[in-house]
Amino acid sequence: MQKSYFVPTPKTLEELKTQYRKLAFQYHPDKGGSIEIMQAINNEYDELFPKLKDVHQNKEGETYTAKQASTETSEQFKDLIRELMKLDDIVIEIIGCFVWVTGNTKVHKEKLKELKFQWHSKKTAWYLKPEDYHRKSRKEYGLDEIREMYGTSGKVNSKGINKIDETVSV
């Protein structure tokens, strides 16, 4: 039986993405990990993704299945994390279904735009929201309030990867 790296098994898409991001930063070959472990993590992510793709958690902590199926694929998030790992001196955080990037982002402005991140001037952070996301309220919340409402993956500092082995699938 193959070892599971996603322990405990995530219950929502956001939990899956949070665990994947942490595992990628821990086990990526360019970060001192092994190719075999990273491939096992990718395979496990690909197996879990279709099961959790439309399962989310509301601010009360209850899980629900989205009314409209997401068009996101498992490869899109893995590609995003791979690209963010290449950027030096940034902080990556998953809050709810959004990916937030802070830190020394000015030098990475064009790359973040290319990855479809948007700048939020009031929060002084870049964010990526799901394509099918629609805002329900006009109320403005600070990042700390959003963290409290939706939970956070914690912050991961990217130190950049000087050389990516393109044969390794992250």
C-alpha cells in the first residue's frame, strides 16, 4: 500500500490545495526533496482533486457542494504553485478559495499579472480568485478578517528556484 502524503485526507478543495502547496514546498526536488515523492504527491493530488473539486467550506465551517460545477483542473493549481515557487522573496497564502501573494512583489508584477493575479490596493496584496467566483457582499474586509472567516493555510515564503528540472512534474 502506498503512503498517503495528504494526512488527514482533506475534506474540501481548499484543504487539498493548502496541503498540496505545503507538500510541494517541502518535497520538491529543487527544494531538497525527491522526484519519487513529488510524483507520488502529484498522483495523490490528481486522484483527490475530482472528488473535492466542488466541495467547499462556508464561514461557519460547514462543508457544502457548489451549485455550479467548477471548470478548474488539477493541473492548473499545480502549475500555479510551480510558477510561484520560482519567484524570490514572496509570501504565498491560501485563504478560502483565494490565493494571496505578499512580500517583495513589485519585482514580480508582470509575472503575477501573467498568472492572472490582481492587485488589491487596500490590502496591498495580489490575489487570484476562482474564475467562477462572484462576490455576494459589498462590505470590505481586511486580510485578518478574511482569515478569521475562511481560515488560512498559513504563510509560505518562497525563496525562488534557480533551476527547474522540466522533467519533474510538480
